Amino acid sequence: FESFFKSSFPLLIAHRGFSAIAPENTISAFKYAIRSKADMIELDVRLTKDGTPVVIHDAKVDRTTNGTGKVKNFYLWLLRDLDAGSWFHPKYKGEKIPTLEEVLKFANGKIPINIEIKSSTEKDKLTERVLAVVFENGYDKKVLISSFDPRILKKIKKLTDELPTAFLYHYPVYFNPAKTLEKLGAIALIHNFKFTTPKLVKKIHDAGFKIIVYTVNKPDDIRKMIDIGVDGIITDNVRLARRILNEI
Ligand code: G3P
Ligand code: MG
């Protein structure tokens, strides 16, 4: 894979797209992320009843669409009928839940994508389908796959050696991060910024791994994370983060 981490500045990663100004995980949010010169897009994937990876955060469609029920109980054609934009603002009415394939075709190699695989009882099938879509669309040199579920990361390493992975962790790190990343075959820890300390950053760097933090939206927090030397910042407002980075 290409190394994403080319400069000494942290990568600015658009959380669910530019989700501060457009409905999360929609083509509009990804379009504005690209226009705002994000370094990478983060998105979440789940599986439909008929086995298509679609881009949506929650297990249920309720919060981000006009429908109700679990994503896994929807056939794709029914899911595609839902309005995934109006809940955010009326001007986004008619926005759809995108398939992963649609997003990769839209992004068309212009920007690397961090695909977060959400855990569920369908995780094995979802993981296999995600890898298939990535390779079929020639996106294998431009993805970073992440998950909170170490079983998903292990499965990816069993299936392919070619895709970089990152381990997501929400709590203070009580384990040896380097050992854990090595065991999982991951290149990075993606950590809740609230628990990210200079000491942890050093530990990870000393062992040759990267550390990315989420979800950093307040200017002071963004400055602090730049200051302690993280390799990537996942934010809802990539334009704000860029402005802050440019001031430094
Ligand atoms: O990948 C970072 C972040 O997206 C993880 O949390 O809940 O926003 O998917 P969540
Ligand atoms: Mg996510």
C-alpha cells in the first residue's frame, strides 16, 4: 500500500465526510470533504439483508433517515428508497444511503478512504464483501480499514496481506499498544482523543506504529492533538482543522 503518512503534519480525516455541514455518510458529505482538501475520508459500513456493504453508522436507520428498523433487515432496493438527508437539513432531501461501491466510484482514487467495519453478527460476511468491493474497484492502494472489533482485523489479515488496518479503541489504553498492534497486524491505533497522552503517542511511535485520534472538533482540542504529535486527526469539520493547522 501507499504510505498515507507522508508529511510531518497530521492527516486531516473527514469523519463520516464533512459531517459538520452535510448529512453524515452521504455523497454530499464526501463531496464537501474532497472540496475542503481533506487528506482522507472516514466512513462506516454495514451489510444489507441481501449482502451489500452500505455506508451508514448506526445499526438502525432511524436516526439518519426517514425509515425505521435495522439495516440488516433491509433489502438494498428498499434501503435506497429512504431519505438520508432531510433529518439534517431540508436542502438535502432525497440524499440516499450510499453503497460502499458507489462511494469508491465517486471518490475515484482522488482521496484515500478509511473504511470502518462495524461489528455485528454478520461481521464475517461484511468483511469479505468489503474486501471484494475494495479490490474490484481498484481501491486497494488507497484504503485504511479499521474496526473496534479485533476479530474483524484478524480476519482481514487471514484473507489478505495487502490492506493496511487500524485498531479502534475508545477507552484509556491499559494494554501494551505495540504488542496488540503487532498481534493484529495493524499499522495504527485509532484512539479516542480524550484519553490520548503524549506518553502514549511516544510509546506507539517508538514501536514504529502510527496513532490517529477521533473525533476532534473543538479548536483547542485540535491544537492540542497537533501539539502532542498525532499522525492523524478525525474531525467533523475538516475545513476548521485545516485552518488551525495552517496557523501553526
Ligand atoms: O473511526 C473513528 C470513529 O468513526 C469511531 O467512532 O462511532 O464515529 O464510528 P464512530
Ligand atoms: Mg466511524
